[in-house]
Amino acid sequence: MENQSIDFIPSFEDSHPKCLHGPTLLFERFTVEGKRTGRKFFACSSCRDRNDCPFFQWADEQIPHHVQQKRKKHAEIANTLNLSSETIHEQLKRLLSLPCHKRIFCKTCFLLVLPKEFGNHKDHEILERLSDKILMQPSYLLPTLPKNKKEAQYFFDEKTVAFVISTVISLGFKRILSIGTPRIHEYIKTNKTTDLQSLLLDIDKRYAHFYESSEFCYYNMFNHFFFDGETAEATYKNFLLKDDENSLLVMLDPPFGGLVDVISHTLKKIFNTWRNGRCDTSADLPFFWFFPYFNEARIQQCLPSLNMLDYKVNYDNHRLFNGSVKGRKQGSPVRIFTNIKLEKIKLPEEDGYRFCPLCKKYVAPENEHCNICNTCPSKDGRPYKHCNDCNRCVKNSRQHCDTCGQCMLPNHECGVVSRAGRCHICGALGHKRRECPNKDDYSAPRKKKKLQ
């Protein structure tokens, strides 16, 4: 059987067919051993599992007009909130005017409930006695959405939130575009002393029941789509383009399985909108991108200005990435990628982080400087060692194998080299298939299938 892989094809999404999650993305399925070009197709931008969103369409397939209209109508209905925005915000105001013991939240319906409406929810799972603070922190109130491959709802723990907020303040930022970072948004809303502003963009539409339209937009980060249309997009642009002397920082915490190429494509759109709305087009829009360390090479290929901090980002509700003794042995693999100079970001010394004067950045306690490589090489939370034969630093668990010509695990099988992170065509590191200089040599015209 031929080896198959898939490439994301950056293109103009507004012309793409739409599914429940907005405009679909264009991909190309190709074979390596068959040495032929792949066939392009449209698929959901948000869901990796067809059980969550079954949309699939070959790019060269003609879809009847009535089918297109049916899809569009179905998507509009599915993404409509149970109540209008005006009704939702009026409901929240009325609830806040009541004493705490009369405030009710229905976990079954995900709705705030007034006393006169309680009869409609008496058999449901109910939360009562809601304080002002908890109503401003819906991530603690709402049940976590269960689809790990779709929403992947993990929330920063209090220590991570405190570090991020203190860093933002020390760097002089005043506004945060919070994309998929509700805990950061909640902290800003509940702590008025910080003098920070935040706009939350998130694919969990339940947040609309707790925030006004000027504070929250129902949004898909994988295709940069605003479900509430031009009104929500105008809110986003007004916040993004506000002229206040470079006080804006963009934060993005995507699901860990999100494609780097797709996320980078979205960040470039945000950056271009920001730059086109400014007189000074030479400046960079500051980013904090939270993502696992092992995506570093691909992230820097897509966005060369981003560098990785050693800070380990912990999550309250992740079984392994929570910083506890029961968590991952080397600590959370999630890091912060940023285009801010790393020497400006101080990591907490009480947690063992220290400043390396040679690398000019704060590093993790296990990250010892290598005078040969002239860098602090550890990425994964374990100490590294220098291999003279490989002329680079490697994990302590690796040993140099003369047969394979590189450092490998002691019990490895000689001659079997992982293709992880390598080009599917030439096997080299540093680029993907579509950028391969040998791509044309591995392509041949593909016969087009007749449509039934």
C-alpha cells in the first residue's frame, strides 16, 4: 500500500465551501511511493475527526446548487445561539441584580436561569448561589466540552495566569487579544487594578451568555472566521487597530493537535490587518503562542521571528500537563513562542529559572549552557550532553551509533531512521514536501476520476 500524507494549501477561504465551522480549508492528499501529484480536497478547518464534522469535498467535484444552499442553511441554524444577544445580556443584568441565593445556572442547558424560569429546569443539573466573581469566570462554571480532538478545552492554572499577567504588565502592554485564552480574559475582567483590557475570541459560543459583544466574539481560529458576521469582525478590528502606541499583545492557545501551518496562516492574517491599519508599517505585532516545544522547528519555518521561552505552561484540567507530582515527569511540554526579545522576559527565579548571560535569556534549571554549541540546548525538560561525533547536543538517554552515524536510543534497530520532521520526498530536515527542491522529479500527471 502506498504511503499517503496531506498538505495544507493556503488559499482564499471566503471562496471555499462552508461547513458548520465556517469556510473549509484546502488540502492536498498525495502519495510518496507512487511518485504522483495528489488530489486536492476541502475539509473542516476545526475538526480532525469526521465524527465531529463529516464535511469532505474533492476540489474538482461539482456540487449542485441546491446542495450548497442546504449546507449553508444548516450551518446558519447550527451556529445560532438559543437567544438573541440582546436577550442574553438582559438576562445577565437581571441575574446580577438578584441576591446570590437566587442566582441559578443550568449545566444541562448551559443557561443562566431567572427564578421565574426555574420550573423549566427543575429536572436538570443545577448550580445555585452564584457570586459576582464566578459569573465573571465562566471557565470555572461551564462544564468542559468533551471532544478532545475538537475543542481540546484545557485551561491555564493560576500560577501560569499570574506569570503571564505579570509579564504583560512588566512589558508595558495595555490590551490583550485573547484567542482561546479564557482564563487570561477572566483574570483581566475580575481584577480591575491591572488597568488591562481584553477581547476574547473563542469557538465556545457559551461565553456569549457571560460577556457583552464588545468583550467576546464567537470565533474559529483555524480559518479566522467570525460566526456572528460583520458586527463581530468590526469589534475585532476596532480592538486590533486602536491607536495607542503599541500597547497590544496577541495571545493564542490552540488545541495541541492543530496544524502549525494553519495556525501560522491565521496569525499572518491578523498581522497583515494590523499592519495595513497603521502608518508605521515597519513595526511587528507582538505575539504569545502557547504550543508544545516539539513544534519549534516547524513554527520557526513558518514564522521565523518567533523564539521559544523555557517557561513550562501548566493547565488545571490536563492529566499530565499540570505541574503536579502525578503529572509528566519532565513537566509540561507546552512553551511560549514569541517575537519579543527573550532577554526582556523574566522567568520566575523561585521556580529555578535563571538568566544565562551568554544566551541572553532566562532558562530552565536543567538547561546547562554548552560552551561548544554556545547555547542552552535543552528543550524537553531534561538535561542534554554534547556529542563530539554529531557536533551537537543530544538528550542524555542517547548514545552515538557508528553504524547509523548519529545518536540513537541504546536499544534501537540500526538502519531504521525516523522520518519525523523530515521532507516526505527527499527525507531532509528543514522543509516540507511542497517546498522541496526535488518536488518536480517526484510528480507525474494524475488521471482525473470521472464524477458519478
